[in-house]
Amino acid sequence: MSQFRKIPYIPTADKLADMVFSKLKKIRVDAPRKIKMKRSEISFYKTLYFRQFRFIFPEFDTKLTDIANSFPFIEELHPFHKELIEVLFGIEKIRTSLSRIKNTRKSLRSIERDVSKKLGICEFTEEAKKIRREAIGRIGSTIKKLEQPLNDLIEAKIQLSKVPDFNLFEKTIAFAGAPNAGKSSYVKIVSTGKPEIAAYPFTTKELNCGHRKHGFEAIQLVDTPGLLDRPLHERNEIEMRSILALKHFADYIIFLYDPTEGAPLTLQQQLNLCNEIKEIFPNIPILTLINKKDILTKNQLANAEALLGKLETISTLENNKKQLEDIVLMVTEKISEKKLYVRPEEIEKIEEAPPKSKKEGEIEWIFFDEDD
Ligand SMILES: Nc1nc2c(ncn2[C@@H]2O[C@H](COP(=O)(O)OP(=O)(O)OP(=O)(O)O)[C@@H](O)[C@H]2O)c(=O)[nH]1
Ligand SMILES: [Mg+2]
């Protein structure tokens, strides 16, 4: 599902220019012959420059086409990815970056037409050199203008590649709660997932996914970044990853409360958070648990129960694996069979016109030989 990891290398604008211009040195023609020196010199330079341009333009065109085509069609993405792109970068921004790359191909074709015309009629060596210099300058600054669009695509590729490969057909339990509540610990103990665990809040910044077998089926367990007690519109990009994962993948949510003293959110704030989740996702069942029972004092537990009601207490520690597994099993059995994911109606691909025998506007380079 994560097509973003398959996107090939996207160069920065400088790197792209380097990649093409650095190959120019390898394009050579034989030195002019002495007998027809005067005639040959201009012929030599024209041949050389025509060869160079015949290489440069198609090379940039191919590279830009590859970059633009390597990015998945936004219309065809899963709604989760679409919303994530919207939250992280803005869909419009990505679309604009892609169309600027495509438009640059047109600009380069226009430079190509221009330079071919000028070089074709030029009669003096100095003039040919000037035409080449100017053309290289124009190509360079046209590519330079792609700095921002290319950087945007590189950033999008990096960020989106971090999203795990969610399986849309597996029953999915997502873990939610305040930072430091023990979500990653839970997922790590009961699944193949290997999220990072640390004694400070906001350890998890990306979504993590683990699996475990349940009879003949596999269950998906999703670890999410911690959430704060604040309304949806104030949530940052990291929290929005959690919200979108809950929205698009969770068949069941396990919400963990952390009533210990060092918890970054008070119990009241954690309760508000849980209520907010219930409100946003009224159709996703939630199991609420009190975590860290191994270090809870009697007082802390009594206070927690006074506020939250009598909830099952757990500790997300390896020595309590059995209880954690039993809870997952119980929740899994409550999840009804998954409906197969139906792709949104295939939106007609906006494809470029099929190539004609000779592309419109394509220059037919005239090959000058020094003997001509
Ligand atoms: N004593 C005790 N410590 C726990 C328990 N569960 C988690 N911890 C500790 O609490 C800290 C946070 O655990 P994590 O699993 O990283 O918590 P998290 O909810 O994923 O945190 P964020 O990624 O920041 O949202 C770690 O130091 C864990 O070792 C528990 O049941 N008992
Ligand atoms: Mg975590």
C-alpha cells in the first residue's frame, strides 16, 4: 500500500543540473582538419554544440518526465494517504509542484527550438559559442526554478515513506491515549511491531504497525503518537497522524489511561481526550484501560476509579503478556468480519496524448559534419 517507498530517487534542482551538464564534457567531435581550417572551425563547433544540445534536451525531458510520473496519482490514493498529504503538505501544493515540473519540459522545448534555429543559421565561431553560452544559462535558470517543487516532492516522499504498510483487509486494533501512557509498550509486547519505547512523552512520532496471528487470520495492531487534550483543529501534524489512522483503519480502539504522578496529562485531561475521540468517531468501539498498575498506589487507583469508573487495570510489561494477549483476543472476537475495501471509482487517468510518430514541436537536429 505504501507506494511512496517505491518512488525512485528525486534529485534536487542543483543535482539534476549537475547530472546532465557534467556529461557534456564527454561529448566530443574530432578536431577540424588543417586543410579546410577556416570553414572547418565553425563546422566543428556547430557539430559539437548540436551534439551537446541533442543530448541535453532529451536528457532533461526524460528525467523530468520520470520524476513527475514516479509520484502516485493523488486521485488514486487511499483516502488516508490523501488526507495525510493534505495535513502534511496540502494536496494543492503537491499538485502544483508536479505541474511545474511538467511545464518546465515545455519551457525547455521552447529553448530547444530557439537554439536550434540560431545555431542553424550562425556562421561564425564566436557567435556559435555565444549561442551555446546563453542557451546553457537559460537551461540552468529554468532548472533552478524547480528548486522548491523538487524539494517539496523530496520532502513528501520522505515523510510518506515512513507510513507503515497498513493492510486494509486485516482486523485492526489501534492504541490511543496521552503521551507516555504505554501504547508502544503494549504493541511491542503482543505483536511483531517494534516501536521505540522511552521514559519521556512524545517518543512515538510516526505510526507503527505490528501483526499477530489469531487462528488462521492476522490481526493488525497500530501504535499511534500520543494525543493531547485539545480540539481537532488545534492538533499538530504528529497528532493528526494518530487521528487519521484511527479514522481510516481502526476497527476497535484501545485507550490507555496513565494515572501515575509523572503523567504529562492529568487524569481529567485524559478523560477529556477519550471523550473527544468517542465524539469524533462514534462508530468505532473503544475499550478503556488503566495502565501501570504495578506502580500505582492504592490512592492513585482509587482516585482514578472515582473519575473513570471501575476499569480493567493492566501493566504493559513483558511479565504481564498473558493479560495483554487475552485483551487483544477478546477485542478481536468482537470485531465483525471486515468488508473488503472497495476502491473509489477509478478516476480517468489524465494521460498525456499518445506519442505520435514524431512528437509535436520536437526538433529534428541537423547534423553538421566538419567535412560538409
Ligand atoms: N512501571 C511501568 N512502566 C510502564 C508501563 N507501561 C509503560 N511504561 C513505561 O512508560 C514509558 C512510556 O511508555 P511507552 O510505551 O513509550 O508510552 P507511549 O504511550 O507509547 O508514549 P508516546 O510514544 O510518547 O506517546 C516507558 O518508560 C515505559 O517503560 C507499565 O505498565 N508499568
Ligand atoms: Mg509510543
